[in-house]
Amino acid sequence: MAVTPIPEGYHTVTPYLVVQGVPKLLDFLKQAFDAQEIMRMPWPDGTIMHAEVRVGDSAVMMGEARGEFKPMLGSCTCTSMTRTRRTSARCKRVPPR
């Protein structure tokens, strides 16, 4: 049996976001994109060490910024292309900032 470096259900590229406020990001992804939370692993202080959601057929991973792991925004810009049906309806579900 051949071993593959890409686990079943994943793609060649999987975004990993380092942000402040992982729970807020999880809530946003669930509301805006019907993301399904796959896992949430907390640090002892309750912040999120690692979380993973599935948006459609794609995984998005994230962790709380802390220590040497600085938040991504401010040091770089991250964007992603998200393909979805009924874009206008989904945009209406996104809460205002």
C-alpha cells in the first residue's frame, strides 16, 4: 500500500491562520460559510492551541497568536478564494464589523 503525504479529505495546500481571538474567527466562519468545526484543542489557559474547520471540501486550520507565534495580520496579508453558490445570500449572513 502506497503512503501519501496528503491525508484523505485534505488538499495540497491547507491554510493555517495564526490570529488573536480564534473563537471569534470560528464563529465567523460558521456563520458566514457554514463551516463545520472538526477540532478545538485548548492550551491550559483556555486559549486555542489548534482548531480546524471544514468549509465545503476544504480544511482551514488556526491557532491563537502567543509567544513566538505572532498574529498574521499586521505582518502579512492573507487572502483566500472561496467558491460558493448563492454568494449574495451568504454575504447577507455575515455580521457587520
